[in-house]
Amino acid sequence: MIKFVNVTKFYPPQTYALKKVSFHIKPQEFVSIIGQSGAGKSTIIKLLTAEEKVTKGKIVVGGWDITNVKSKEIPTLRRQMGVVFQDFKLLEKKTVFENISFALEVINVSRKKIESTVEQVLKIVGLKEKADYFPLQLSAGEAQRVVVARALVYRPKILIADEPTGNLDPITTRDIVELLVKINDYGTTVLLVTHNREIVNFFKKRVITLDQGNIIGDQFSRGRYVI
Ligand SMILES: Nc1ncnc2c1ncn2[C@@H]1O[C@H](COP(=O)(O)OP(=O)(O)O)[C@@H](O)[C@H]1O
Ligand SMILES: [Mg+2]
């Protein structure tokens, strides 16, 4: 589903954010990428979403070589992935429903289809009852669930979460990670990026460790808190 082959990313004048990084993520895998700040984690995401270009190497997503993806193909590429960022804010003046539906309105989906899709994704994240709430009426964890729901509206094959729990307390963090695991159980490939080693230990899942642009580990977490 995601293949990096000897990917190097150089940011002039002198930073090698990734150095010949190779890994292969299979369909329906749940993979965490961990590493300290500056390790190159977000660079991996930016290359996947074609926000940045590789300096050297090759990237394949769902059988599609996106190494030199054309600008006009980027929207199609991005619709294959749902992305959740830590600082992805909800629009305060829009309801939960509207925060999710506007992503569909911009691509001319019928009203009926919008309503059923929003209802479906809200159900997945367990917030069906809060469709008419405004962001300020939600807890931090609920707000982040809405962000996850919004990332699911295009029914992506891959869900990418870059530090999705950065501002959350431990219990809420665990809640969000459990939600990602549930989405993965439904068949979506999940890529969770975090600097927090603790949270990858919630479950026994594959963990790729990055350090200064190099992969220094690729193994299964202990899953200490398996339910
Ligand atoms: N646009 C950029 N220009 C120059 N350097 C960058 C840019 N983006 C990231 N970097 C550098 O690349 C390295 C990896 O960054 P990043 O992938 O954001 O790390 P992480 O997400 O693991 O904290 C860091 O040294 C960072 O300063
Ligand atoms: Mg980062």
C-alpha cells in the first residue's frame, strides 16, 4: 500500500531529513512511526501527500508511483488518504455536521449522499448525537474525533495521523488511538506518527523508529495494555 525505496529528502542548505529510507506497508496494516522531534517523521507524511518532493528514491502508493506526481494528479492522490494533523482546527462557526460536510460540498456531492456519508463517519467515531453541536461545545477528545471523521469522508484507503494526540490527556489519547485501531479493523491502512513511545505500546502493532533521518528499528510493540 505504501512503499518507500531508498528515499532521501534534503532541505537546503544542509538538512538531510531522510537518508535512504526504505519500508513497505501492506494493505490493512497498522504502523506507527516514532522518533524524536526532527527525526523526519512529518517529512514522510509530506512526501506521501506530495506537499514535498523526494530528493532521491522512489515512493509508491497503492501501486501508483508518485515519485514525480504531476500537480494536476495531486488532488486524486490526496483523496486516497485521510490526514489528521495535531493542529488541524475545526471551524468554530460551523457545526460538527458542517465541519465534515464541507469537504464533500467542494467536490459536488449530492445533498442526500452528503447526509448519509456524514452520518456514517460520525457513527464510526461515536459522535452521531453531536452532529448539531459547535466545536466549542465539545471536549478536546470529541473535537479530535470530528477531525478523524472529516479525514474519513472520502473513504480513504489510508488514514495518516501526524501527532493526533499531541494536546490530549493520557485517557483521551488512549481513546483516540483505540479509534484508529477500530478504523484499521474496518480495513483501512493506518499510519500513526508520534514522538510518544508510550502510546504505541497500547497495542501490539508494528513500529518503525526513526532517528535523524534513518530507520533504526522496525518491530512489534509490546502491547502492554492489550484489552
Ligand atoms: N521546509 C523545511 N526546510 C528546511 N528544513 C526542514 C523543513 N522541514 C523540515 N525540515 C528539517 O528536517 C528535519 C526533519 O523534520 P520533520 O520531518 O518535521 O521532523 P519530525 O516530524 O520528526 O519532528 C528537521 O531537522 C527539520 O528542521
Ligand atoms: Mg513532525
